[in-house]
Amino acid sequence: MIIPHEINKNVLKCYEVPDCCAKNTNQKIRSYDFTEWNKNIPDSLKLFSIKCIAKHWQDLPIQLDTLLYSDRSILLDYLPMDIPLKLAVMKLHDDYYWERKYKTFWPKEPYPNRTMPEYFFYKCTESTEYESESSLISKYRKIGEGSDDRDSSNGSYSVSTVSFESSKEKSWKQCFIEQYLEETLENLKPEEYDLDMIKDLVVVCRHFVTTMSLKELQAPKKSSGNIDHIPLNIVTSGLPFLTELSICFKQKYLRENFSWNAFKVSLQDIKFLGKGLEHCDLYSFRIQNSDIDCVKIKMLVESLMKNKNLKSLDFSHCEIADEGALTICKLIKKHPTLNKIVLTNNNIGCAGAKYFAILLCQDDCRLSYLDLKLNRIGEEGGKLITEALVKGGHLLRELCLAACCLRKSNWSIGKMIAKNNVLQSLDISSNRMGE
């Protein structure tokens, strides 16, 4: 028996016959068996036609809007899951199909977080107009060659035209496309990188990706002697609605391909990433657990200077030292919207803490969240920051100085707490503060 997917599964459970009742009566109530009572009954002509349409839909993709709603609902249950992504994105807009596709591709994965990004309150809705993709690919080709042409709002889009409507939840279509793009990039080996394939994939996904989290990137073969990962400029520059980007360059499992070079990030990687960052408007940017030092952070900051809406930076578990802290302070000063900085577990010392203290003393500092946990800023560095919060820091609400080698002589912390009425959260755990 075909049960429409619109019917809640809990409704069907209400009609299930308990095992105890079936055993007591020693009989099977066929009218309540929704799975096998019509097993030997031939399909109706309508159902046979729907199955035939589903089987050959990839070769002859009809518009589902031309079908009756009841027939379309049944067809969505029989459409195969191996339909090419480009065709599915263009023709299939029903969220139920994409929910099935997501659960089929990743059956063991937990349900995705369908909440829209913190800074993004709009979602893409597809229209039925589709045009040539040659003009869009030519623009990506210019970006890949290093052109400064940033105009991607004019011209035609191959997958869909975009309109916006207020929403706080992602569609299953968005969730699937984001996960598919992330998995493709995470599993793509540098030796197998195909520029044309990536361009085509970005053209298909560009209207539906608002967040991207790359948990790892494949390292090149040990025998190649190369440390360059796949270039990310085409991807980051080709996603106009990308608001949150998180990257970890380290590969999780190297197996027989183990090499210390696999944990390094080359200047070429940063160059390509920076080139892409110049063409996207991010609100949140993270690089975690990667080999990012002062030279590389300077290259990234130069690319982020063109970003007008950046609100959050996270470089946790990297190799940033005092000079890198100075570079980040300069970026904060030039970006009035940047108010959250996370630098957990870096190599920032007393000099780096001094740069942040000078920044906090300024009246135009908009910083509201600062995390310097697991940095050896020492007693003098902690004193400089807390004294700065007495003089300035009018907007800083959360400060984390956990495990920063603070000592019990940091009496300025109590003085700061007494005089600063703005700070709401202060974490100084794992320090030798005494009683």
C-alpha cells in the first residue's frame, strides 16, 4: 500500500496492532497491515505509469508541476537517487526529494543544522528560467587567472535566477548541496584536481551555499615532494551568498602516506585562498588547527581588507605570534564591524598582549569578544590588558585569559572588575592566581 509522505509516521503507529493482541487472538488482522495486504495485487495503471516515468525521468525529465499533486507526491517516492546533481538542481525543487537524497547519501550522519547562519536571514528560491552557463564560467576563468573583475551580479545564471524571502531555516536542498560540496572538496586529492570540473560544480551550487566547513583537505602524495593543497580561489569567489567559511588544512588520516610535510600549509595555498577571499563577502571566517604563522596571516589580512561586513575571526590552534597579533589589531582598527576575535592556543606573548591593550584603550575600538586562551602572555601581558579595560574597552563584553600564565600578583584584575561596568564574562581559569 502506498502511503503519501505527507502523512506523519506517528499517525501510522496509532493503527499498528500490538503484538500481544495478535498472539492472544492467534490471527492476523489484514486490514491493519499496511505493508503486505496488497502484496500480490497488481499495480494500477496509474501507479505503473508513475513508476515508468520515475525510471526514465533522467532521460526525459518532465516538469513535476505538470502533474497532479497526488501523482507528483507518489512520483517523489520513486525518483532514483542517482540523478546527476546539475539536472536535479534545475528540475527538482520539492524539499521531500532532497530530504530522501540527503538521508540516502549519508545514512549515518546526524541530521544537519538547518538554522540559517547568524548573519544571514534570507534564502534562495529558484525560478524556472535557465540560461547558458558560458558567461558565468568565463567570469570564473578570469578570477582563476588573477583578474580583479568582481562584477558577478550582471549577466545570466545557468542554474536559476535568485530572489529572496525571509526565512530562518535552510531547505533540505540547501543542506544537501552544502554537504555535497564540502565532501567533494575534502576528498579531492591535489593530483586529481580538475579545474573545469570545479568550475561546473560551483556554477551548480552557487545559489544554495551560505556556510561551508572544510574539516580537512587531502595532502599531496609523499613521493611528490609537494605540500600544496587544492586551490580554493575558484570555490570561494564563486559563492555569492557565502557568509561563513571554516577551514582546516590538516588531513585526518594519512595512513601509509604519512609525512610531516602533510601538516604544513604552503604560501601558494594562502595565495589562492586570499585571491578568493577578495571576491566574497564573509561575516565569519575561521582557520583552525593549521600551520598559519605571521607571514601567512599577513597575506590573509591583506585579502580581508576589502571585506566590508566581516564580524568574526577565528584562528584557533595555529602558529600566530606577536607580529601576527599586531596584524590582526590593524585589521580590527580598519574594520568597524569586526567585533569578535578568537586566538586560542597560539604563540602570542607579552608583546602581542600589549598590541591588544593599546587597541582596547582607543575610543573607536568596537571589539566585544576577545579570546586569548592558551597563549603565554604572562604576568605583564595580563596586567596590560586589564589596565586597558580600566581606561577603555567600552564595548568589550567577554574576555578569556584562561591558561595564560597569569600570577597572583595581577591585582589589576580586581581593580578592573570594580571599575569596568561593561564586561559581562571574564575567564581566568587555569592560572596560578593563588587564593
